[in-house]
Amino acid sequence: MVIFPQFESKKAAPAEIPRTPLLGLDFHELTRICESFSLPPYRAKQIWHALYRERVANVEEITSLPVSVRHRLTAAGHSVGMPTIAQAFQSSDGTERYLI
């Protein structure tokens, strides 16, 4: 029997890890993230290359990183952060525009 329902303990929903997008970060910011994981500095170059040259869609596609590092990045809430296309528009001249 609950006498004061406003004081009844409520179960909190499990906290979801906020996703920190890597896309948009410069080389120095990626280096700081690698340092926070105690990774060698060349890992930042590998991540930068995967993001801006290889155009990976998610962290698991960064095959130049060991699987353990990819899992650690994902567990810490990092993601590539590619925008999703909500709608595509095509003009009469063939130009395509995207609503993201």
C-alpha cells in the first residue's frame, strides 16, 4: 500500500550513451580523443584518413584500427556521425538536392 504516491521511488530508464560524432573534428581534436584512450598519436591519423578519405559510415568500418579500439570508441559513445538523408529532390536539369 502506497500512502504518498508522489514519494514512491520510480525506476529510472537506462541511460543511453550520447553519441559523439567524429565527423567534423579536426586532426588535433582526434589526437586528443586518442590521447584520452592512451593510444599512440598515429591512430588519430588513421581515424582522420578513414573519416575524410575513405568516407566510412560507422566506426566498425575503420579497419585500420584494431577491433578492440573500435569497440572502445563505440562503447565510449563515439560514432562517425554521417547525416541521414530524409528526402532527395531532383531538378529538371538533373541537379539533386538533399534534405538532411
